[in-house]
Amino acid sequence: MAFNFVRLKNWQRENRYTQVIASQVLGMSQSYYATLIAGGKSPSFKTLEKICSKTGYNLNDFYISDEEALRLKAKM
């Protein structure tokens, strides 16, 4: 299973947040947030729990198959 970075990116767009504001809402650095939404890293379980509490999504919303993750990265 892979991290669904598109879900996080869509949350940012839906709320009309800049990367800076989104990262502040989530309590992380802007550079780390940018890496997450680019699909460069997957968050730790603890960080993912924090993301869920701030976005209103649940853990399952942020997991996709490895194949789907590769397909999404190829679209970028």
C-alpha cells in the first residue's frame, strides 16, 4: 500500500490553502508538506494520524495500491 498524496493535494485545493497555510494547519514544515504532495515520501503512522485529525479523512482514505500510486505519479 502507498500513501495517497493526491487526496492531500485535493484537500489543500478544496480549502484554498497555499502550501504554507496547509503545512501550518497540519503542523509540519512547508518543505516536508511539499515532499508529501509531490509523492516523494510517505508520512509516518503518527504523522498520518495527525493529518487525519486535521483533514477529517480517515486512515483508509490515504492508502492506495502501489500500482495506483505509480499511475498517479506518472500523470504528474
